[in-house]
Amino acid sequence: MSMNIIEQNRFNMIEQQIRTWEVLDPEVLNLLHRVPREKFVPTAYQGVAFADTEIPLQHGVSMLAPKMEARLVQSLSLQKQDYVLVVGSGSGYLTALVASLAKKVVSVDIHPDFTKLAQENCKKLKINNIEFVTGDGSSGWLKNQPYDAILFAGSLPYLPPRVRDQLKLHGRLLAILGTTPSMNATLITKIGDQDFEEEVLFETVLPSLEVKRENTFVF
């Protein structure tokens, strides 16, 4: 595709898909212009890089639809000084969006090839404030805690209790919780040493986060 067509498709994605899904934060909308989504999409799917659809990667994992990525990022209200955990690196696009708004990001994926792919994609764009780690982040990532924000890129049946304890005071955690066909985007904010505020933002259905088989979410 020519550069003019790419930019027109990017513009259409933002105006027709993302703005209409209640993503109106100017900083997030500007970010979608600046971080080239097509650089994170597999070659075979370049023709639908800006389409309102999930794009297959490997291991049965998909890039989220653009409007979902944008809505998740907006909902975290990221600040320039934030230290953030992203669980589910995939091709690196969602992590790149978060890193462009935050001070430092730890991005965890269970698949080593995704860790490598995401790291390479971000490095090509000179996004250097990300630490990529391979591991099961479904219960957070204790080594680097506490965080100002935690974002899960796949759904969970429910949130393991110890994850919220990895937040700093006033930290935010965003996860899609539930099972098909009923899931909710849920924002959890730490308002005291052991006090948390929970808000359901919207209903949706998202592919589940892949975890190790021995992790049965029984705590």
C-alpha cells in the first residue's frame, strides 16, 4: 500500500471505529496516529491492519481490534511518570501504545517468540522504555512490583486476589473478567493499604489469556 492509502486508512480507523466507541482523549487519538499499527501486523494481514477485527498471530493468539486497544489504553488514564505492567505482549502494539504514554513498562508473555517479536518491533520504532519478559503473568509479575498500572491483554475468568496487591497506592488495574458470553472490562483502583475501588466500564468478549496448565485460578 502507498503511504497516502495507509494514512487514509489510519484516519478512517480512528474516525469511524475508535471515536465512535467513546475514545475521545486527544492524547490517545494522537498516539494512534504516531504509533504505526501496520508495523506490528503480520505480513499476510497487512490488508486488514486498520480493520475493525482481531488479527491472528501465532499460538491461537490475536491482536485485539483497534477500538479495544484504544479503549483499554484510554481507561487506564496513564501519566508520564507511570510504571506499568502489560500482561500479553503479542506483537508488541498494545505495549508500544502504553510505553508511549508511560515512563517504564514491563511486558510479559508466556511465549518466547512473542517476547522476541514484540521487542524487535518496538526496537525498530526506537521505543526503548520497555522490559520484555517471558513467563506466565496471569497472576501479575512479582519481581518488578509495585506498579502504577497493570493491563491484561486477554480475558481472565476472574482476577487472582494477589494481583491487586502489586499496585502502588492510587494504582489502577484493568482486566476483562468473566467467561463467554458475559465479560466485563473492570477497573480496580487502590485507594488505601488494603482498600480497592472496583468499577465495571463496559461489557465485551475477549479471547482468554493463555496461562500455564497447572494454573487453574484456584487460590
